[in-house]
Amino acid sequence: MGYCSIFEGIIFVEGQCEYLQFRANLEYTKDSFYNQQMKSLDTVKHQLAEKAKAVGANAVINFQYGQKNTSFFRSLLLMLDDNIKWYGTGQAVILSDEKVMEIVEKIKNR
């Protein structure tokens, strides 16, 4: 199991984790054309947490995130703003109560 965190009541696991039920594949979609560089990881987690809650999940596993440069032509178009955009993906799943408690303890003992 990879690095774990809790955001807005949803457990995020950067890796595989044993789960009870798969709910959905998740992907962050930007909410505006400009100022993506001013966003943060919290913006990505917030959107994925909302999507996970909407399908009844309590965790996002295989969580991957980061920033990418836009294409050369788009960077020319946006040179007065920014040319970086966030991405985030994962799978919404339901973890057992025992697994949730195990992860919460692991986070507390860091």
C-alpha cells in the first residue's frame, strides 16, 4: 500500500489497496481555461472526493496526480497566463471498516 491521506472524509491511497467493491474510475477535469497553475493539489483532491462520494465510495486508490506542461502552440497562446495544468486520476472504491481503521492508525502514527 502506498502513501495514504484523508481529504474531505475520503481516503486517498497512492497505490493499490485491498477493497470490498469497485465503484468508478475517476479523472480530474479542469474547471477553468486560465490560471491552472494557481490551483493546488487540494483542488484536484476536492473534485475527486466529490466524485467518489457521488458514487458511494469511501476511498480513492491508485491515486496519481501532478502537473503537465501544455503543448507548444497552446503555451504561445497562453504566454500571458500560464502553460501548466493539473491532472489527477484514481479508482473510487469501498474499503472495509477494518481497512479504514488500519489506514487511519497508520496516518496518526506518522
